[in-house]
Amino acid sequence: MTYTMWIILTASLVSVACSIVGVLLVLRKMAMISDAISHTVLLGLVSAFLITQSLDGLAMFIGAAIAGILTAVFIQLLNSAGVQADAAIGIVFTFLFAIGVILVSMFARDVHLDVEHSIMGELAFIPWTTVDWLGIEGVPQAVWMISIVLVINIILLFVFYKEFKLSSFDPHLAAALGIPVVFLHYLLMGMTSITAVASFDAVGAILVVAMIIAPPATAYLLTEQLGKMFIYSAIIAVLSAISGYYFAAMLDTNIAGMMATMTGLFFLAAFLFSPTHGVVIKKIRNRFTTYSNDEA
Amino acid sequence: MNPVSTNNITVAYHRKPVIQNVSFEAPEGKLIGIVGPNGAGKSTLIKSILGLVPKASGNISIYGKPYKKQRQIVGYVPQRGSVDWDFPTNALDVVLMGKYGQIGLIRRPNKKDKQEALECLAQVGMEAFANRQISQLSGGQQQRVFLARALAQNAFVYFMDEPFVGVDAATEKAIIQLLTDLKSKGKTVLVVHHDLQTVKDYFDWVMLLNIRKIAFGPTEEVFTQEHLQKTYGGRLAFLDQESNGVNPLA
Ligand SMILES: Nc1ncnc2c1ncn2[C@@H]1O[C@H](COP(=O)(O)OP(=O)(O)OP(=O)(O)O)[C@@H](O)[C@H]1O
Ligand SMILES: [Mg+2]
């Protein structure tokens, strides 16, 4: 595999993993929780490091998952105590992220955990850190991590597909039928957290948030079937990653930033031209309908 | 054994009681109306029976056992406005959701489930809309889909929260016919209802609720001027104005 291929592969795996949790979050109107979680996992990472004194992958994952779930728990607590949902997200997010930043700068300055990096990511360096595992050699560590998370996301989505669907559409009936609505909520928070932590070292928090929100929001404009929404958003996410890479190379700019920009452009295109929801198409259709009514 | 029996249930949101010490025994095979002003706690009463909101105190049983053991025999139609009708799915799919509790993990609805769901849609006159996006259904059609979903649950006891809101006269008639069919099969249906004019026509029994239970019993016995006054207080001034032709007791 060439250097370019590794970068594109990593970004594509990240984008599919993110778009899976993204569809569920967008449908539950909880997209901005991903913004909070993708930042607060930093606190989980640095806590895991301080406890284990190593950068062991598993400890990092567990630390991040705990931080992500705690973020969701705190938001829930504030919210049910009467704080507006978006304010609750903002407070918890900045508070936990700030603690993470302080801990990193106090205790973990020398290790491979820095704040700027966590926001923008360093896709360009990914191919250099490889890990041999399962007899396969020369695969970048980031590719291993994100592949594992992607597989976990796909399995959980497959196992709980009905349950996620019903608890997103009608949580009351779901609970009445005995579907573990609260468990699913925190499971999704956990999935978001491990996706964020596996992704953000490679691509940074901004691209994680972009990939979680924009491709699902785009797919939402293009289809009215849940199954297709997952597929479309995965395709759009991968297309954003690939086109973003080449535009970045062309303009010699930040790769993750360009990929995030592409997700926005795809959304804009769907927003304007979607056959069912696009504002331009609707305008044209309205004009046409008015016209034919006049004639009638 | 009664289909629904509650003993002194109290529910509070933020310490403010929303329903207080409500006890009742619902008889089998009856259509039972639940009426009361906005904010009286009607939806909350249903939700507490179904375990959707925590109770401060009290007990609930469905045919003598706790709700958790009886989920399979209880059907629920939430208020139509409580879900997002822009959710990417179609009418048949929504009806199938009524069966999710019985289908089990990982398994998907099979041909038989789909066939049954189609039959439920047919019972509410919506079979032609099976593949229609739910966002493209009218309010009354959405309500019918919700009823079809409850039918798909194949329950013995049904709780319906305002199934008549926003439906036209024809749909209302169809729904009442459906409820009467359920009753004739020995099923018990509890319906939150707003239109006082139709209470006497539709319901065998009625509960008047305003945080506390004001009255509960056969409609002709408890649906009285006095109880209505107590339930609605000054808000039902028109009760006295028979000249308006809106006296629900007439
Ligand atoms: N989730 C909630 N948090 C706080 N208060 C609530 C909540 N849900 C309902 N309430 C309050 O509880 C009271 C009863 O609400 P409920 O929805 O049960 O009334 P209702 O009788 O169904 O009214 P409506 O006729 O308007 O549907 C209201 O005062 C309402 O403001
Ligand atoms: Mg209500």
C-alpha cells in the first residue's frame, strides 16, 4: 500500500464508523452530543494515562468510553434538573474538556497527547506508526484501532437495529414494550466515545464531529428509509474523505480540514438539489405546479 | 381479576404532584374514558401504569400481576404529537414496531409478521398506504397507523392517549367501530378523551380526573353535572348554558 492509500483508507474507515453513530444521533436529535464527547474523551485519555502510566491502547479506550458516558450522564442530569439541553451540553463539554487540557499540560506534557493535535489531528503522520498484529505486518496503528471500532459499531448496529430504530422513533412505546431504552442511550454514547477516541488521534475532533453530523444530515435529505440512510451516509462520508484528500493535496492544505469542508459541501448540494427536500428543486416544482394550475 | 387495578398511585414531577392517590379497578371488556382538563394528569396516569414515569408511591397490576410481567398483553397508543413524523420510515414499518417486543433480539420481522401488520392496516382502512412515508400521511391517517400498530401488539388491555385528536368525523366513527370490535372480543380499552359531548355515546365507564380521581364508574352514574363541575371547576362555564346547545349532559 502506498502512503496515500493508507491515509485515504484511514479516513474512510473513520468516516464510516462516524456515520453509523451519526445517523442514530441525528435521528435522536442529539448530534451536538458528539461535539461534546469528541472533546471530553481527552479527559478520559489523560486520566487513563495518569492511572496506568502508559499509552496502552485498551486503557485508553476504556478511559475514553468512561469519559464519554460520563459526559452523557452529566448532560442528562443537568437537563432533567431543568437546564436547557444545549446549555447543558455546552457546560459539561467545556468543563470536562478544560479539565482534560489542564491535566495534559500539568502531567502529560511530554507524552504523545497534545491539545492542538487532538483538535486538528495528524493524518499525514499516520502511515509512519505501524503495528504488526495477527500476523499482518506494516499496518498503521490508527488503521487497526479504527477498524476494530468500526467492526464493533457494525455488530452493535446489527444486533440492536430494531431496538435502536424504535427507541429513536417512539421511546415511549419502546419502553412500554420492555426495550431497554436507557441502556441503548448509553450504549450509543459509548459507541460515540470509542469512535471519537479511535478517530480523533488520527483525524482530530473537528473531522470526527463533521463526519458524525454532516453525512447523516445529508442522507436524511436524500432518503426516507432508515436502512438507506445508513448506506447513503456511509457513501457520502467516504466520498468526502477521498475528495477531501485530493483537494487538500492540490491546494497543499490541512487534509482533515479539507475533508470536513467536503462534508459541508455535500450537505449543501443535497440541501439545494435533493429530489424530495432540496430547496431549489422545490422552487422549480412549485413554479411548475402553479403554472399548470393556472392553465387548468 | 381486573384487567387494570391501581392502588394509591402518586406521581410527581419536580416534587409537584401531578396525580395523587389515584386508585381504581377497571372492569373487563369495557370501553373506559378518561377525561379531565389540560394538565389534569391523564397522560401521566397512563404513563405511570406502563412504567414510563417513576411513581412516588402506589401499586399497579394488570390482571393481577405487575406490568413488567404483562407487557405482552398490553397495547399502547401514545399521543400522536409525541413522535417525530419526519422519521425515515413508512406506515407498514411503524405497524411492525408493535411486534418488536415479541420478535426478540437480532431477529427481523418475517413474512408472517408483515402479513399480520398488513392485516392490521387493513382493519383501519389504511392498507393502500402501507408503503407511504409517514411524513406524507395526514394527521388522521397517522392516527390510524398508530391504532394499527396497537392492534399488531395483539393485546388484551389497551391504553390510548387522545386517539381522536385531529381526525375527521369519518375517521372518528371508524375508530369507535374498531374499539367496539375490540370490546366485543372481551378486550378492555382505556381512552384519554377530550370531547365531553361524545363521552356518553362512546364509553361504558368513565374516569373524571384532575390530579385526584374525582369519580370513576359506569358513565350514566358518574358523568354528572356535579362531578364535571368538580373536575373542571370554573373552566366549564358553558355547562350551565344549555341555550348554547353544547350541554354534554343533554
Ligand atoms: N416531563 C415532564 N416534566 C415536568 N412536568 C411534566 C412533564 N410531563 C408533564 N408534566 C406536567 O404534569 C402535568 C400533567 O401532565 P399530563 O401530560 O399528564 O396532562 P394531561 O392531562 O395529559 O394534559 P393534556 O390534556 O394537555 O394532554 C402538567 O401540569 C404538566 O405540565
Ligand atoms: Mg395528555
